[in-house]
Amino acid sequence: MTLTEEQKAEVRETLGRYCAAYQRKDLKALLALFSPDISGYGAGPVRFSRTGMNTHR
């Protein structure tokens, strides 16, 4: 996957916001970084999860 310099800067900025919110333990700021319909894959017993993040807002 190739990203443009603009995309790379956006990723770095978003990760910076994520890290800052995590350090502050700011759940509202963390949730604001994600789509309301986020889904993901993991390596644990539950390999796929879909969460309605709006329940936390």
C-alpha cells in the first residue's frame, strides 16, 4: 500500500491525537477518532467484532 505524503501526514496527526487522548484517559476524544460503525479483526477467541460506538457518545 502506497500513501501520498499528505496521507502520511494525516495518519501521523491522527495517531498523535490518539496518543494524547489515551494519555489523558479521554474516552470522548478517543471515540471521536473512530467511525460510529467500527469493526475489526483480532487474534483472540473472538476473531471479528462489530461495535456500535454511538452507545458511548
